[in-house]
Amino acid sequence: SPHRREKNPSMFRTLLLTTLLACIAPAYAADATLATLSERSGFLKTGRYAEVIVAVKNDEVMGFALFFHNFSTFLGRPGLYLEDLYVRPEARGRGIGAELVKAAVAVAAREGVEELFLFTPEHAAFYQRLGWRLLTRTALKGTPVDLMQIAPRPGPSP
């Protein structure tokens, strides 16, 4: 189930952050470290820095979708960015990534967010199958990426 309260939040937070770093460090010139993502930095603290939806099976993290809230001065309204989607290689091809993305879009819809954005270096077709629209191709830290957008539609709460 993607939604679960952890009994040991500190241990779970460390596991999640370690998994996140293992995911992003090899793929990008990431500036993030366990120290910069620690509780002291405000990351994953109560508030609106970032939120994460986690897929767990047999007490193991299978994947996660991490997103953050923003306010667009250009659009004049709040928004969300899907920052990271990660599914363990051995768990891929089972629909976990699609369910995590749909759950993040559902959060945006419940909160009245009109647009959700993401950058992806190579998975635009995956997101397009889920209803995302390609806005432009650009570069992020020297890596070519696609900027994508979806307009969440309000639906029933789970």
C-alpha cells in the first residue's frame, strides 16, 4: 500500500533518504547528501518543504514519489513539482511507478492545485501514457530533460 504510517519514523526517514541518494547520485551531478537532507536541514519536516508517498511491501520500500509545494508568482497560485519517482529495479514493470504518480496527482487534485510539473531526462513516454503533457525540452545541470505538466482533476478522496 502506498499510504502507511511508520512505527519508527527516524529509522524510516534514514532508510528513505539513503534510498533517495542511491537513486539520484549516480544519475545526476547531485549536490544532495545525507547531511543536507537530514532533519536539521528541514527536509521532510512538518511543513510544506516536501512530501513523499511510499510503496511498501513486506516492510521494504519498493519505491517512492517525492514532491514539493511551490507558489508560482507567474501563475499567481500554488502548485506542485514531482521531484523524484523511484522504483527499485526488481520491482519495476508491476505498475508501482504509475500508482505512485497517480497518488501524487490525486494529492494535487485534493489540494486544489491546478497544475503539477516534473522534469524527466528519459521517461517522457511513461508520463504521457499517464496523461502528462510535454511542455519543452531543456537542460538541468547539463542533463537534457523534458518539462512536463498535468492538470489534476478533483476526484473522490480515498
